Amino acid sequence: MADKPNKITFTGATGETLAARLDLPLAPPRAFALFAHCFTCSKDILAASRIAAGLAERGIAVLRFDFTGLGQSDGEFANTDFSSNVGDILAAVEWLRQNHEAPKLLVGHSLGGAAILAAAGDVLEAVAVATIGAPAHADHVIHNFAADLDRIEADGEATVTLAGRQFQIRKEFLDNLRGQALLDRVKTMGKALMVLHAPLDQTVGVENASEIFLAAKHPKSFVSLDDADHLVSKRRDADYAAGAIAALAERYIGETEKNAKKGDPAVALIEETGFGKFQQSVTVGRHQLTADEPERVGGLDTGPTPYDFLSIALGACTSMTLRMYAERKKLALEKVAVSVTHGKVHAADCEGCDDAVKGRDGKIDRFERSIRISGDFDEETANRLLEIADLCPVHKTLEAGAAVVTKCAD
């Protein structure tokens, strides 16, 4: 599952405030991705929202934003061009870098895909790129207003109608598009590439996908979107694209995870994630866990609570202790299962507790442990195993108490 997208803003390439949404998984993100929308579209079209949601469900946070002058972003579209779009992408990357971490995955739709290809080489942290219906040449978009070209060339600008809306197009916009050497950028970007394209795309022909694919170096792959339209406006097509891009992310982001620097196995590092009120990222050696609180107390319920982790520690230690004893004594112990519940009770009412515990004042923490063992042994051996459970080191720590020394880190 994914959390509801968070609305954010950041400063674009020309100094305007750009509107964005950050789609987050419920657990701490495995990685971040950036999505660039199609020409004159917005971050909220179905393809963008479905693909972002699909990646978030698979643990990848996605930032999608409106280019300057489009959607909910400030600025005038007439003052933008392809280079400013690339600049907006790099500004979005920098926002992620400063507030979370740089994106490992870059995704672009149509002209947004071309802009992603142009920007990819400058995003050193990115390991994979996916384009959807992207043109191989930035000036391909000019065919959308070909009937107005003479007027734009003669007057320096003209109002054109695109997708039922009017936009001011200037000659500088055309010149900037024509000056792009996009395929040269593709050849040198150094990322894994997935090209998604519909063979019957009437807006950007599939031959564009072929040019991009041939220009790119391996690793690269092509995914046919079958009968999808250029905007990927059908939910099933958007979901299919999301699944394919998620597979790309799994392959290449997974590789970077395996090669990532691991934490000190002797140190448990717990940090706030910034998602929700209580969610914590827990790192122990190469192991990544999540701690949280239930929704009823303001958490996201994305992981065990701190007391759940105490119960886990007691149960796991108990099972391991019984296994070690059985192996040492060569007992035919087949399986151990331990369930642990925790609650706070008045000491005097502590069921099953000894007199020393019942003699305490006020409430105490009570862990109830239920042990199920199976194997070929007699009742006496079974009873002995239950006695051994009390020798579990975590059990002894909980009963004896421990010293907690606190200091201020540098």
C-alpha cells in the first residue's frame, strides 16, 4: 500500500514556485524516483498518478511536479523552453537531494521523457531511466502546432491551441527545441534504460522508440504498450506501465541496495523517517526494519511498536535458546513456536508472578510467553525444555533489569 501523496513546492529553474506531489510508501522508501509529465500536461494526469502509486506500493517514493507555467506551478508557459524544462527536472532532483535523497530512478512521459533523457547524465545518483512515448528528437513536438509555424516565425510568437487549451509559443521556444542533440545525451547518460511505447501511438510514432533504443548502450529494454494511446489514459495500460517500470527499479535499485554500505552490526541505529508522526527507520548491520505506532495513537501502523520489538526479542531468544539446548543434548526437537503478549498490570494482580513481584508497588510490565514444542521425546524432557526457556538471556535481562547510559552524540 501507499500513503496519500504529500503536496510540496520548490523553486524551479527560472525562480518560479513549482507545485509537486510526493507519493510515499507506508514503510520507509527503498529509493526515490522522479516523474516528468508530457507536453502541456500536468503531474496529475492518470499516467503520472497511477505510475507513481504503483511504484509507491512497491516501496519507491515518487516526486511528480508541474513544469513552470503548467498545472498548479507559477510562471508563464510562454517564457519556458526545453532547456528550462530540463532545468526544472534538475531543480526537482536537488530538492529531493536536500530533503530526502537523490532519485535513483528517472521516469518521463512524452516530451517529459525527452527532458529526462537530456537531464539523466547530470543525475549521478540515478541508476535507471524509463521513458513512455518519448520522442527521439525534442523538436518532434513542433508538429503539434505546425499550422502556426509561419506565423510564429514571422511575428516572433503566436497563440496556438493544444488539447483544447491556448498556449503562447515563441520563436525562441522553437529555436531551443531545434538546438537539442538528444540522442547524443542518450549515448552517454550511463544508466539502465527502459523504453515503453505503444506501436500505434498516433502522436509520437514508434520509430522514435527505435531511435532511442538504438542510441542507448546496454543495459536497455523495450516494452510494448500494445494498443495504449499516447497519454496512456486507460487505467489498465497505466497499471501495466507501472508494473514494468517497477520491475526495472527492482532489478537496478536492488543491485545498489546489495552494494550499499552496511551499518555496524554492534550498533542499532534508529532514526526518524519524517513520514508520519512516529515512524522510525531501524538499521542493524545489513538489516533494515521499521518501527511505528498504531493509527489509533497517531502512527501509520507500518511496523511493530517498541514494546512489540521487546516481545519479539523475548520470543526469538527463547526459541533460539531451546534449539541450542536440544542440539547440545541431541534431542529430537522438531519445531519451536513462541507467542508473547505484553501488558501493564498492577503488581499485586500479576497472574503467574512470584511473591517478590506481587509485592511491588504500582503497575509493572507483564510478558506472557506461550511455548509450543514438538518432537520425539517424553514428558520429562518436555518439562525440562520449558525450564530451559527461563535461561534465555533476554528473559534474564528483563527480569534483572539493565543499566541504560545516555550521552549526547556529537
